[in-house]
Amino acid sequence: MAQSNVSSARHHAIVIGGGLAGLLAARVLADHFESVTLIERDRVTTEPKPRKGVPQGHHVHGLLAKGQEILSQLFPDLVPALLAGGAVPGDMGRDFRWHHFGFWKVHFDSGITGMLLTRPYLECQIAERVRGRSNVRILEAAADGLAFDPDRKRVTGIRIRPQADGGSVLIADLIVDASGRGSRTPSGSRLSDMASRLNRP
């Protein structure tokens, strides 16, 4: 995460990456900034199908109780919609079989409810709700690195490609990189060069 302004301005925030981490970051920031731009190079999902940028989307997924609690705070209607769409709920101690270190765990009523569902289905449901936020804009583009002030002492935005809104730099008060291990921010922004400049006497 990089903060572009030493002031407390909360006009515009940018989130790089349209997976679950990026979608949830955009949702939280939407409560604190006038506008939020979510940038995703592979297109934010509009249907419950695996995406190129999320290879683990083909794996079996579970949503644990704490995850449900947090998501329900952000999206009050999400869990009922997931269940209505086919997600399978169950008591984590009673209904799930867990083989660990050569033994099956004892079954018991834990009172902790989780659910089984696919990652693409969960991501699609969350994306639909984030897309519905009036102050969130989704931009299909690739983040090519951070942009700096002339002295390269302060982050002012990000460089993108292809160009959008008539330019190749988007200005922001806060930038969150949620693009995962494929992030191009470190190499594209020459962060090591910036750090060496800041550390010079």
C-alpha cells in the first residue's frame, strides 16, 4: 500500500486488482473516500466462471464462520443470496470430515457454521455488490507502476495502460496494491531506487 499525500485528503483511492482482496478493499474504502477506482487487467468477473488470473478458482472452496461474519457486515444480503444460490452450509465440527496427521477428527456440535461453495460464485456475488456502489468505478487496464512527484519523494498515483481518461497516470490520495504475486508495482515503480534516494544523507 502506498499513500500519495501526507495530508488527510480522502478524495480518491485506487485499488489495483479485481480479485477478492481488491473487491473487499474497494468496498471498505468506498465508506471513507469520495470515489474509488478499481483497476483489473483481466476484467472483473460478471459470471461465476473461473478467471485466467485466478488459477485456484477451480479448487474446492469453503467459507468459514468468521469470513461469513465479516462479509455480512460489508454486504448484509450476501450470505442469504449465497445459500439461495446453492452454497451448502454445515456445522464445522459435526458435518465436515477432517483427516489430520493420520486420524479422523472427532465429530461434535460446534455451533460454528461454515459453507461450501465455488470461488467463482463467491467472487461474482461480491463483485456484483461492489459494482453497485455509486462511488466505485471499475477500470479495465493494467497498472504499470507508481507515479511520483518531480522529486520522487511522494507517490502521487499510478501509471496505467492502455491510457484512460485521456492520460496514462491516475492521481490518487491512497493506492492499494491487491494484485497478488503477479504485481508489477515493485518493478514498474523503481521502489528500490526511491528507497535509496530517501536514505541518502
